[in-house]
Amino acid sequence: MQTHFTLSQLANPDNEAAEKILRACVHCGFCTATCPTYVLLGDELDSPRGRIYLIKDMLENDKPADRDTTLHIDRCLSCLSCMTTCPSGVHYMHLVDIARAHVEETYERPRGDRLMRAGLRWLLPKPYLFGPALMLGGLFKPLLQRLPGRFKALADMIPARRPRPARAATAPSLDRARMTGGAARKRVAMLGSCVQQAMAPEIDRATERLLARHGVELAPSPGSGCCGALAHHLGAEEEALARARQNIAAWERVMAAGPLDAILVNASGCGTVIKDYGFMLRTDPLWKDRAAAISALTRDITEFMAELGLDMSAPAPDYRPGLDVAYHSACSMQHGQKVKRPPVDLLSAAGFAVKEPAEGHLCCGSAGTYNLLQPEIASQLGQRKAGHLAATGAAIVATGNIGCMVQIARYGQQPVLHTVELLDWATGGPKPAGLP
């Protein structure tokens, strides 16, 4: 794609990055076939190629974002399926993130939209507030469900009952450390979850047990928290970078006490962003190298376990192999992190019969806060995904992202579990709640 940025425009690091991305695009249109919004709406401006033209026009001409441009950029799920499809290596993720920051800087959103976005950025990263908010929302759920649009979507996300805090794995419970002479095989840190901690705390507990059972030391990392993805995808770039710096500093303190083999993430949306910290902080001389080092250490829990190897020598007494599991690969996992085989291979190694649904490349419609901000499109995608998962005939759905779990459970009938919960059960942990 030919570009016409001036030298003064290219002095801006975001314009410089955008120009390189734009020049890689060859207008082929392969991306349209795998873009969920284009598949549903059939509008070229709701395809990656169409949005690229809108972003190019906006940045090249120093134009403030207008209503129409904002609408089409907001409709992008950031599922990144287009990046998997693109034969030219166009880094659409970075381009749309740059565009979102420009929109937030130059476009005056309607008051209600501004308030909702600010409220989500303020509340969701705080599990100590979000948890009680879920409980309070549950009381008014029938009333909220009668309201239109985003209020109904928000009500539908509230679980029927507040999850009880799950008990943490005890610190010295490396119950398989004896296999390596009493010494931990690996030392890792883990991202402190936010939304997941409030909605499904059992995922972190299953992760802790699985690691302990395989002789892995999980080092506490006080000070780590929200990865910044929520603010980042809503265009609040300074807030996202502040959260990134906070996490980097927290993990550096852990590494000061001893080297880490990995920083583990069990929410794939968060993993995609943390693996991109190096790019996000590329212009900060004090943080860019430190950010790149953290990104290089970051692994999804299934990546790490696939490399470590699954120990099936002592499965849970109530576990029976051969159970059919439909695996939903979160967009942030398959397109963002390019982690495709480890979850499937681990589930198979654990004895599950893995079923992969049709249109596995298409988003379920969760996409962070997308199902709250774009409820009509998200609903269509959620129903479509739930239908394909049901068609597998599997008894259970497994996935690696809390947002997908909530979205699929809303539209489907099968129990939806995190992959790590099934791996924990298969290797000796408790049976996951919700299974028949």
C-alpha cells in the first residue's frame, strides 16, 4: 500500500509504526473471509481491509476521528483472525491499537458511552470491588434484563450465583517434588488475575495445584495485577502502560530473589498483551528493554505444561478417560499468541477425546468488553459459536480464556471449563464444579 506521511508525521512513533504496517498491505482481501464482522455484516468498512483504509486516511491527513470511522473501528473485535490469514504479514493488531488511541484522543464520544467505558476501566481490574458488584448485580438481575441494549448485556454476564472463594494450594504442597529429589523442577511467577479472580477463582487454584503436583515452585509476586488489556483495547494508552510498568516492576522484584523459568498466564487475552509489552513500551528508554525481557519470559500455562510434560501416574479416583471435550481455541490464543497445539495435545494426553468445532477460527463474541459494548454483534457470534460447539456432541467445552467461558456459557448448554481445570482433575485434582 502506498503511503504519504510527511517526515514530520513520521517523527511520531505511532505514525512511524503505522506506516510500516500499512505498506505491508497488498489489498488482497484474504482477511475479509475470516473477519467475524464482515462475515456477519457484509460491509467492506467492517473488514480489516476497510478499516485499514479508514485508519490510513485518518492518520495520514491528521484528521480527528469522526462518528463513522469510530463506529467501524469500535466494531472490530481485535480477534486477529486476519493476522493468521494475511499472506503479507500485516500486523493489524498494532495498527488498530494505534487507531483506538487516536480515536480516544480526538473523538468526543456521547456521554453515556464515555461513562460506561470509564466505569468498565475503573471497576473490572479491581476484584475486591468487582466481586461485591457481581453480588449486588445479581439481586437486580431480573430488573436489568428487562432493559434494552447494553444494560441487558451486562445483566446477562452476571452469574446466577456468586462463586465462593476457592482455597489456595498450600505453599509447601509440591507433592511431586520427591520425583526430583525434593527440589523444585522449575520456578515460575504468575499473573495475578482480576476479572477471573472475581468470576472464577477456581481457575487459579487449579493452576496452583497442577504446578505443585509437577514439582514447580510458584513464587508469589505481590504488586502484579491487571495486565492493562482492558484499558489498552479501549484506547486508554497511558493507563495501560502504567499497569504494564507496575507488573514489570513486580516481576523484577521476584527475579531479584532468584531466576524465573517463566511468567505464566492462564487467561489468554492477558497473555497476548503481556507478550506485547516490549512493543507497547518501545519508546520508553527506561522500560523498553525491561519490558522486552518480561515479554520473552511470558508463557501460556498450556505452553509451559506441554514443555514440562503431563504426569498421569496418579489420576483422580473419580476421573475416567475417554470423556468427549469440545475445545474452543480463544482468538487471543490461536491468533494472538499462535498457541494452537499445546492445549489440544495436553487434553489428549490426559485421556480426553478432543472434538474441534466448525468455524473454529471465528470469535465467540466476547473479546474483552466487546459483548458489553457491541451486544448485538456479540450475541450473533455467541449463538453461532455455541451452535458449532453443541454440534460436536461433546459433553464439555474447554477453553483458555475467562471471557470466552462466560460468553459460551451464556448461549450454550454444555458445561464450560478452563483447560487447566480438566488437566488438574485428570492428574489428581478435584472434579471441577459444574460437571454432571
